[in-house]
Amino acid sequence: MNDLTPHNFLADDTKIPFYQPVGNECALFEYAYQHQLPLLIKGPTGCGKTRFVAHMAARLMRPLITVACHDDLTSADLVGRHLIGDGQTLWSDGPLTRAVRQGGICYLDEIVEARKDTTVVLHPLTDDRRILPIERTGEELQAPEEFMLVVSYNPGYQNLLKNLKPSTRQRFIAIQFDYPAAAQEQQILMAESGIDSDMARRLVHLANQFRQLRHHDLEEAASTRLLVYAATLIQAGCDPVMACKAAMAEPLSDDADTIAALYEVIKASFGK
Ligand code: ADP
């Protein structure tokens, strides 16, 4: 039988998702939480932003409500709407309203993807008023002290149409994330997949070789997430060359020449 025990939970029963700190981000998050300051996390995809927020929410014992923003997401999706059923109209809270009512942490992932009208509801929540006006019901919720708003975005995807307005950005304290330093990334791979330190070191070295190609041949660098995938395949018995090609080359590009070049680097690292 497969061992389905997640490696990413602490051995005791606290169920705090494993997170390897890379700097002073945990302390900064706690200060922000204690002083009701909203937080903006910037950084490339797969570098640990979501895991960090999940870890901090569990540590602070607050419910976490995550919204993956997309280009159709409106303020009504966040705040709520009237639903019609059984001949009556019922109000249904959206995720942001639920988080405010529960005193939870609301995490809006890739906030720049959301429609511009969402800023209308975020602004009064992100200054010292800390209120959520629900236009359609006439209610105005005062956020409890425990409520915290966290948003993230990937500046690499930025274009002129998809950018946070300065008037929105300046309502948050901000942390820049990047891929962890080699020693920390090795620890993450070992904790997440169970591979040994030598294999973790070799995988991180390979990823860092690929990352140097960023902006040249590759739009996106190999993320920590992809490294964890490669490590998981290897730990399951998959040949390292096959695992690295599937997890660290193919997802990065559709260009045959680029894949072939990455494959050569993989074979040089792991080939017999
Ligand atoms: P993002 O939200 O930045 O796209 P995630 O938080 O989903 O990225 O991270 C992707 C995966 O990488 C996680 O599921 C986890 O396995 C691993 N990871 C990245 N950084 C860390 C870290 N500092 N500590 C623990 N795991 C990490």
C-alpha cells in the first residue's frame, strides 16, 4: 500500500503546513497581522507564496479563505450576490465577506488578474476604516481585528493593462519573494518529497543552471514547485533523467530546440 502521509505536515498534530522561511517574512507577516495592515506578496510562480500564507494562517490559528483571481472575477464574486431559488431570493456571501465575518485571512492570489471594479471594495478595507460596504444589501461590515487581507501577484507577467494601480499598491506593505537560496531549497525538496540530501543538491544545482537561462531562451524559470515534482517522481523510483525532463524541461517551453538544449543539460547532470 502506498504511504499517503503528507510529508508537508509537522509530525505532531498541529497540522501547520511545512514552510521553510527564507528571510524575515514570518516576523513581518505577524507584525502586519497584529497591527491590521494588509500585505502584498510579489514573486514568480511556484516560489512559495501560497504555502507561506497557509503556514502563517495556521500558525495564527485563523481560517484561510483563498481566491484564485481570473479576468472575469468581479466585486460581486468577492462580496456576494442574491441567488434565486424556490421562489425566493437569498443573499449569499462571497469569499471576502465570509473572511470579514469570520475574522479570517483572505488571500487573493494573482490580484492583477481580477477586474478593475474589485478595487472599489478593497479600498475601504485596506485603509484605517477597515469596512466592507455591501452595496446590494445596504450592509456595512466593520472588519474585526483578526481579519487580514493578503494579495499576491507575479511582476514577471506584468503588462501595461495588468498592473496594480499605485493608489491600490500604496495601501499594502509588500514583500518580494524569489526562489529560495540553494541550501534552503534543498531542505524544501527533502521535506516535501523525502529524497536524500545528495539528490536534492543535484536537483537544485540543475534548476539554478536553468534559471540562468531566464530572459534568454525561457520566459519562466524552473520553479521550486517543478523541482518538488521532479523530486517526487525520483523518490517514487522514476529515472532522474526522465523525471527532470517531464517535470523541469517540458513544462517550461513548447519550442523543440529549447527542450533539446535543456535535455542536454539534464543528461550531463544525471546521465550515466
Ligand atoms: P506560489 O504560490 O508562489 O505559486 P506555492 O506556495 O504554491 O507557490 O509553492 C509551490 C510548491 O513549492 C509548494 O507546494 C511547496 O511544495 C514548495 N515550496 C516553495 N517554497 C517553499 C518554502 N519556502 N517552504 C516549503 N515549501 C515550499
